[in-house]
Amino acid sequence: MFGGDYGPYMLERFTTVDAATLDLQYLLSTWNPYTVVRMRTVLRIRR
């Protein structure tokens, strides 16, 4: 059975920005199995 993800909650304390990188950290709930996971997304900033 497919279990989607929902309810992201940003962790501002662990989110950082430097000259060219945005590092986002957040909690995310999953439905199947029902649990909470800590996620990280790193984005490169272009100018």
C-alpha cells in the first residue's frame, strides 16, 4: 500500500545559508509506515 508524506515542519535552528548554499532541515511525517523522519535538502544558490 502506498503511504504518502505530509506535514513538513521546518527546523530553523538547523537551517543554514552560506554564500552559495541553502541547507534546509525539517521533520516530515509518513503515512505507511506512520512515523516521523528528519529530512535535509541542500540547494545551490545561483546569482
